[in-house]
Amino acid sequence: MKISMRDSRQHGFTMVELLIAVGIMALLGTVGSLLLNTSLENQAAIETRQQALERMALALTVFRRDVEQITPRIPRDSQGDPMAANIVAEQVGADSEVEFVHAGRRVLPGRGLGSTLERVRYVREEKEFIRYSAAVADPTTNTPWQRQVLVSDVSEFVVELYDGNRWSTFWPPSTQVTAAQPKSLRMTISTSIWPDIQLNVLLPELTQ
């Protein structure tokens, strides 16, 4: 029986072919690793932005709720003297400070009598949007204040109040020193992710 030389020849890869195959596999592994790292980084960035967005939405909700529940009473300072208006605002440097009394504070059961009124103050400190609160309408020098960081990495916090004719960063305005409450409020807050976020709140007409 005659055996062909072609049939008896062994089949396999040459050294060059093996090197090419190894090189292709290494390249595919590198590309896959880069794509995986990029995907993980993108996912982390998305989660970070999502968390920041949720914190911003919560801060705006808390601020709006407090402003909409402002009380008609004139609060008193730590010395017991009446303040200038229901809501007192001023611009310190490039930022605003606003303080007022609002209703609706939750009183937990089992803690005895407590007021539903709460004194709040909003400021920006060290790039943080801060809410200070006291569990009474007229805190004294000994009244404890709670400090709550609502948003971090804040570059701007400005409150403007409308008296019916113009907007002002001070309240009461110099032209209406006896004005108890503005008609509306506009708050602007900026972060490195979301600049110039504005919140407009129409204040209800209150009787003294």
C-alpha cells in the first residue's frame, strides 16, 4: 500500500504562529481590562453624581418647606428684643444669611410638652450649605442649636426677597424698614457640578 507524503506529514503551529496568537491574546486582554476599568470609573462617577443630586433635591425641599411654613409672629433675639421682621436676611460678603421662625416642627411623643415652632438659620460656611435650628421660636444665649450640613462643595448661596417692586438681598429693605414679610423669595445655590440652581417660593399673605 502506497502512503502519500502529504498524509504522513504532521499538522501543527509553527513558532511564529504561536507568537502571533499569544500577542493577539495579550492585546485583547489589555483592551478588555481598559474597557472594564473605564466602565467601572463611569459607574462610580454616575453614582457620585446621583448621590449629589439626591442631596441637592433634599436640601431644596427642606428649605422650601421651612420658608412656606413661616409664621406671622415677630421673633426675638437672644436679648429678648423683637427682631426687625418675620424673616431677617442680609448679605455677608458674597453669600446670604437668612433667619426666621416656622411652624410644623415635629414633636415626638413621650417627650412632654414641646413647641411646634422652630427657629432656623441658613448660611454657607466652609463651602457647605448649613441649616441651623433651635427647638424654640425665641432662643436665648443658652439655647442649643442643631447644625445640619445639607450640601457640600457649595460655591454660592444667595437669597433675594421681593417687596412688590424690586428684589433685595436684605430684609427688611432700607426703603421699607417696617415691612414684616416679603411677597416672594428666590434662592440661588451653586456647586461645582450644578451652577446657578434657583428656587422660587411664593410666600402666603400673613396677618400680624
